[in-house]
Amino acid sequence: MSQFLTNGKVRIGLAVFGAFLLIALIGSWLVSSVLGTDPHRIDYDALGAAPGGEHLLGTTTSGQDVLAQLITGCRGSVAVGLLSGVLAVGVAALVGVTGGFIGGRTDQMLTAVTNIFATLPSFPLMLIVAGYMANVGPVAIALLIGLFEWPVCARYLRAQTLSLRGRDFVQALRMVGESRWRMVLVEIMPHLTGILSSLFLRAVVTGVFTEAGLRFLGIGGGDSVTWGTMIAFAQQQEGVVRGMWWWFAPPGLFIALLGTATALVNFGLDEIGNPVLRHSSRAAVRRATAHMAARRDRTNTVEVAS
Amino acid sequence: MTTAAPTSDATDEPALLAAVDVSKHFTVRDQLGRKATVRAVEHASVALHRGRVVALVGESGSGKTTLARMLAQFHPVSSGEIRLAGHRAPPAGRGYFRQVQLIFQDPFSSLNTLHKVRHILGRVLRVHGHAHTRAEVEEQVLSLLNRVNLTPAEEFIDKRPREMSGGQLQRVAIARALAVRPTVLLGDEPISMLDVSIRLDVLNLLARLCDEEGLALLYITHDIASARYLCDEVQVMYAGQTVEGGPKEAVIQSPKHPYTRLLIDSSPDPDRTGRGLRDQDDAEDLGEPPNLTAPPDGCRFHPRCPFAMDDCRRAFPDRTTFADGQWAHCWLHQHGRSAELDRTTSKELP
Amino acid sequence: MTARPLDTARSASAPSSALRGEPLLDVSRLTVEYVTERGAVLACNEVSFTLRRGEILGLAGESGSGKSSLITALTRLQRLPALTTGGEIRYHTRDGHLLDLVTLDERRLRPLRWTELAIVLQSAMAAFNPVMRLKAQFADVIVEHQPGITGDEVAERTGRLLRMVGIAPERAHSYPHELSGGMRQRALIALALACEPELVVMDEPTTAVDVVMQRQIMAQILRLQRRLGFAVVFVTHDLSLLMEIADRIAIMYAGRIVEIGAPQQLYTDPLHPYTRGLRDAFPPLHAPLTKLAGIPGSPPDLRDPPPGCAFHPRCAQRLPECEQVLPRLHQVLPQHGERQVACLLHDSIDPGGEAS
């Protein structure tokens, strides 16, 4: 764990994540108290204004403050991402760990279900379902995303659990009469925290991405604001055509930033899990060079002294 | 045809744990899904008595670990019977494991690296109702650590596996087995992963547990010298068949099966005064153990055996029993050619 | 230039034969460190020894003794974070040049690999490429060092090499996984000998095989070594095996050589308490049984080695000064020949000193 937090990539990734989470949490307060506005308020004096002046990031064609929307959208997007992530990883853990640990027929059945879900063309299906349900809110969208996201995670978890189950310590625990549920929850689960958190981060980001994609294609309704709706409106209301970059670029950038943050965390986790990667890193070479230099100085001093 | 001859019993009381004429055949599939049967153990018997150590010696693939895992009821037997204190053993479960515990080869993987010693041992005590309160757990964990010579125990109780050396971990693993308060310990190569300098201490610990606490121990090893050091009785396995057994000195100093002889001659021995490796100008290719999906008929050692004859290819010989209770399954004895074995070896040994 | 014949003994005029007994490798004060995030760990600490041509040097030690670090440094196969931070490895080539393997650049090192120094690793499965047939892997090595050799010659040579280690030449068409463990290990030995190196470093080549196979492989190595005259550095934790094969044995503990000498000397009269403990750690097979005791305690944590002699916390014969003074590896009593030990109990260099 300490290793986890000293890794530079993990630190940066988590910092970005934390920043977004903070914005999501205090976003509405920021908008109402600091900016003194709300994302839906229309400023008729500044329709489609460029950044600067009263509106730091400009306004939309209908005169809504982009910064306020961006901050509020963060909450919307992150909420959808988190909810879908929790759902995906939760179901995956239930299916994957159970199957991997119990084995036999249960496992075969669960694997079959997982495979069916995994091979479904998820995005088109989501489009159809969401389109059919019409005007679905963010919660429904999050559930829908989670429903199609879990099979990939379940496969990972099943494979990991399977390899853990084969380890001697699980056999040994069986020999001393440990109960199955304690074995899973107390002995095996802790070994999966690394992979669970990495899967969760990825699921969150996939949730954010997918939500944006669905919104962009005009799926979902309600007046919730997310980064996806911002881009979607910018496109629908000719913001893109008119080159109003301040409208669609910031949410796009933020989505990309979130993706990069996850990638960084996962790279970091890889390095921790795989020493070869770690030691071939530039940091290792730098450390080695510095050590050699220091050593040379030391030896010289000793020789002079002696 | 092998008979389920009981192992020579020194005592009248029934063995604490015994395998009687057990066999194990695994069904495996290759990449193409074709089925094959691995004949891992054929008609093996072993009996473990209170305070006595039996060594099961053989190379990898000899079936020694499979036999141990049948005794631990990790694998059900294909035929034959596991007997606990003279009765058919109950199915694997808390009741059975309260009597029989297995010590794994690799202490680095047999302990959960995420928990402290206190939890690892304490859970066992709680599960088996030996300790209920926090204070009871602490007291008993400390006494277990003392029993396996992890002293000062107070220092080890809050350590995690990664803070300990291999020898210390194996002691914790032994303590975990002891926490159940079993009557039988099965040691599956318990020292082979440990550093050379600490192996003996673990062997001495196991010996003490048998002597002082009356545990029955099955010691599985490929190292016949350590078997001689620790055990009372030796059984030698080759390719799933038990080829020889009996009191250790009889088996090791005057083996009655060509394979036992080969094994002993191959073991490094700095005291060797006879033909050493350096003088061996022509290493005869002695072949390798057979593939157990299609083992040779009869005695499975015959393709490598210098004495092989027609009978060897036809059938596995019955047991021949010698003085001191030593026994072997070899056609040489059935044909009155026992002396040949000794003659050949006299050239090689001092 | 044609290959020197493999199946016949080297003629007396062959340089290596004439030089037999001359120094091949001079290792002096070799220091290997692991440079990690949490500081440097000394894996090998000023290790010095000399290896002669045609000699078998056994290197015995437990895990963490630095024996593996030492041989990866010798063969220049080390990877970060391991780093050779001091000392020299002087290699005497056949034509009398002296090369320092520590500083030699990769371009000049390359031609030396296989032809001068080869390595046999513990796991043949890891050393061989699993998706290439044996013959292709042999061809890679042979062609690299003898460009222009014809395909037939390569095939013939491969067959000869395999036969040399008791493998049927037809096996060259097999993939590594199709061979048994013992056969793979022997094939690896054959590959190491493909370009007739002067030095073969063997890292526990028989730990993955059974005792019967181990003995066969060892006998084969010894036979080939006698015939081809290469020097061997043989690394293992199994002192009793080394006793049977080595010309000299070096005992390593906590990154240092603590004793070096002939097997008989080490066996009958070990000077370092650790050597004695290690010798007594192997129960006898035929000699009368006595109660033996292992070495108390655990091998030291190299991240935080004890001061003074690293063995002192486990040593029954320690003197008060062992906790501060680091004993140097030094000659003891001239009649012991090249016997060296690093222990304060044997501090006297002059004959008849209070060494006991």
C-alpha cells in the first residue's frame, strides 16, 4: 500500500481523480455562492459570448454560463460514472469471485452468463434500450451502463480468484476448517483490492465516456447537466459549426483528462505488480547513475584519506 | 497382483491413520480434449502409528504427494480405503481435519500474506473452539509459538508473513497445524524449500513433536538422507508403485529393490568412499521415470532395471518380507536371485 | 576457420590445454548493489577469487548469500536494479589479452559470449525459447559465432552436441516442451558448449531434476569438462553435491566469501563456523547417526546487515570483537595451500599461530 502511494504515476492519477471528485461534491455550492449563478440561468445580454468578462468561459448560444455548466456537469458525469462503476464492479465481484471460488457447475453457469453478456454488442443495445425508454434520467443511464460493463470485470476477477483458490494457503485454511464465507471475505477478498480498485476506476471512466456518447447521440432526457449534454447541445445548437470552442472543448478536455488519470493509475499499478517494468523505468536508471556517482566520490575521498 | 498386506506393525493398537491398498487414477484431458488416465498411485498401503515417523521417499512423479493428499482427503481414493484409528475415515470435514493435518511444502504460499500470525493461528483456535476470548487466543497463540521455537513469541505474534524468513514461516505453518490439536501430521516435503542451514532445526522440531507429544508423522521427501535422520520406517515409491519398505537402516544400508539402490547411490554423500562421481568415466544412461498415462506393464521400473526379466514385464511382484520386517516387491526375490542384487552393489559400495 | 573438433580430445597444442592451470578469471573486490527506491542493498561485498583454466569452482550459499548476484555480474547478465558498483573481473583470453568484464562495452562483449563464456541456468524451460525447435536455437548460436557455416554443418554439429550429452540427434527437431526435464537440462548444457567456451557458469543446473537424473547430469558435466577442459563456476546451495565435484569451494554468506578451499579441507576441517554449520546441516547417508543441529537464527536481512562479521548473531564461537570488526578473507597456515577464511578465530597468518 505504501508502495502504491509512492508511485509517481499513481499519485498524479489519483490527484486528478480527487480534484474531479471534489468539484463534483462542492460544485453546486461553487456555482451558487462563488459564481453567483446557476447553470440554467440565461443571460440575455450575452448570448454565445466568448470567454472573458463576466463569463469566464463564455456562454452558450442560449446565454448560459459555460463555467457553471462545466462545474455542474462534473457532478452529473462523475455521478453517472461512479454509480455505473459501483454496479459493474459489484455484480462482477459477486459473479466472478463466486464462480472462481466455488468452481464446478456453478462456475460453468456463471461463466456462460458472463460470456453471453460480454459478447452482446453493448453500445448499440444501450442505444436501443435507452431510446425505447425515452427521456431516461441519469440514474437509469448509469444502471444501463453498469449492466453492460460488468462482464469484462467479472472475467478478470474470476481468473484472479481461480489462481488464489489454487494457492496452498486456501487449501490449508480448508484443512483447518475455515468457513467458506469467511474464506472469501476475509482471506481472499483482501488479495483482490488492487485489481478491484483498478477495475473500478476503469469502470467509472467507461461510465463517463459512455454517458457522454449516449448524450451526444441524443439519448436520455431531463434537465440534468453533464459533460455529455454540454457537448451534445453544443453540437445540436450549432456551437461546433460556429466555432464556439469554449462551449465544447472544456468538457471534452475534462473527459480526456479523467481517462488519462485512470490510465496513469493503472500504469502505476502495473509497475508495482511487475518489478521488471519498475526497474526498467527511467527513475531506476536515474537512481543507479546517482548511486554510482555518489559511490565514486566516496571511494575517492577514502583513497585520499588513506 | 498386489495384496493389501498390512504394514508390519510394531504395536497391537490400530494405526492412527492408514491407507489400505489405495489407488488413485486421475482423468486428464489434453489440448484436443482427448481423455487420458494418469495412474498416479497403485495399491499403496501405509500405516501411521502414535509417536512414530514414516518416511515416503521417491522422485517427483512417484506418487508420494498424491498418496499424502489421499490421506489428507484432498483427493478421494479411486480404490482402497483410508482408515482413521481402525475405522473407515469420515469424509473430509472439520471432524476429520481435527485429527489429520498436512504441512505444505512451500511456507511462502501456504500462509496468507495479508494477515498477522495472531490472526492466522487465532482463527484456527476459534474455529475449533479451543479459545474463545481475546485473552485465551493470545495466551494459546504464544504457547504455540513457543512450542515451535519461535521465541520470543511476543515478538512474532504480530508479524506478517513477509516479515519472516522461510524457516520461521514453516514453523508458523506447523504451529497452525498443531493449533487444531491433531493426532497425525502429514509433512509434504516440509523442508525442501527452506534454506539449508535451517532445515535441520525444522526436522528436529518435527522429531520432538513425535517423541514428546506422541504425534504420528508421515514425512514425504525426495532426500533419503533426511528421511534416515528423522524417521523410523521408510517406504520407497517409484512411478506410483511402492517398491520397498521397512526399518530405515535395513532399507538404506541394504536395499532389496534395484530402484532403492539406484536412489541411494545417486544421493550426494561426501562420505562416499567407493566410486565417486569423478571416477565415473562412463555415465550409463539410466533413462527416466515413465509417463504415468501409459506406464510400462508389470513392475514400472523394469525399463531402467539392470536385472529386468520376463516376469518383470508381465506382472508386479508380490511382497517378499525379510528379517526385521523389511519388504520389497521385486522378482529377484521371487526367483531366488536376491544375492545378485548384493553382488552387483558390492562393487559400488564400500 | 573451422570449428575445433568436439568429439576428440583437444590436441596438446591447443592453447587452452597448454594453459591449463593458468588463471582464467581474476575477480577482485567485486561489489554488486541493488539500488532500490529505499536505498542500496549490498548483494556482493568485495568478493575476490581467482579461477584457473579447467578448474571447477563451487560456489555454495543460501538464498540471499549473493551467489546469484555474483554470477549475473560475472556473466554481465545483470539487470537493474542490480549494479556492479566496484571491483574488477579480469578475464584472460586465449591469446593472452586481459579484459575487464566489468567495464567492457556490449559491442566487445558480444563476441565473447558462447565462445569464451557461457551460462547454464536453473530452469531450462525459461532459458529455451518455447516456440522454436531445438535445432533452430542451436543454429542461432552456432551461426552467430561462425558466419558462413553451411546448414548441413550446423545440423551435423547440433547432432554431435546432443549426442555428447546423451540425447538422440533426432531430438533436435523437438520443441523444448516435448523433452523431459532432465533432457531439457542436458540440451541446455549442450547448447552452452556449442562454441567451446573457456568458462561455463552453472546456476543450480540440477535443482529442478531428481537425484538420479542429477547424478547422471553431473557425471556428464564432469566427463565433458575433463575432455574439453573448460572451467566451471558451479553455484548451488547443496554443499554435499559440491563436495563430490568441485576442485575448490567458496562459501558465501551475506554477500561475502567467508571461506575458500579444497572440498576435502572444507569437509574434514572447516575453519569458518558457518562452513562447519553448513557441513553439519546434511545428515549422513551411511555414517552413524548423531543428533545434528542446524545453524540457529536466520540468514541476515541484507537491507540491514549486522555490523562486524555478518554471521556473528548466529555464531556459537563469536568473540566480543566480532560485533565490530569485519574479518577479511585471508590466507591461513601455508600448508593449507590456497585455503582462505574470513573469521577472527583464524586471524593469524604466520604458521603455528593460534588458529584453531
